[in-house]
Amino acid sequence: MARGSQTTQPIVRTGLAPVLTEPTADGDVVDCGNVALYVTNGSVSSINVTVAATASQDGLDVADLVVAVAASATKLIGPLPARTFGQASDSADAGRAYVNYSAQADVDRAVISF
């Protein structure tokens, strides 16, 4: 199975009721920029959402962004600047970010732009 390419849902003046779906086992490919991951954890255990960093500073790799989402909680994670999280220009997913989830069962997510 491959990473799932997610469609960004824009917030509009009249509001947004985000469509939430379960993440794929191999993770997601999401847009970078003024976007946020909207993650709802309906399980009884905390999960980690990891956004893979691609940047380096002075020859040192920037650490991945790892965010814990507690059981029965919802979190907005972002923004996700391309200079930190975007895949290289020679990648099929150039300029987009890779997101991994420590669990998928009872977890839903959406990508929203603001």
C-alpha cells in the first residue's frame, strides 16, 4: 500500500464542516503552507502524529514534528511550511509533506487550509 494523497479543505466565510476520514496505514501526503491537520483520536490510548521534516540547519537535520493526541481528544497541527516539511523537488510528492500515525483505528483526520 502507498501513502494516501489528501485533499486540502479550505475554510470559507460561511464555515467548514471538515470531512474526516481514517488515515492509511502507510501515512499521508499533504499540502504544505497555511494548512493544519485536524486529528480526532477516538481510541482509548494516546497516539502520535509525525510530520517528517526535510530541512537542515548548519548541516544538522531538523527534527520531525511529533505531536501526541490524547485518547478521545482532537488537535489542530500546523502550519506546515514547505521549507521545513516539503519533499525535494525531484520527488513525485515535491513540496508536499509526509505524515505518519502511530495508530489508525478509531483515528480520523482532515487537512484544512486557512
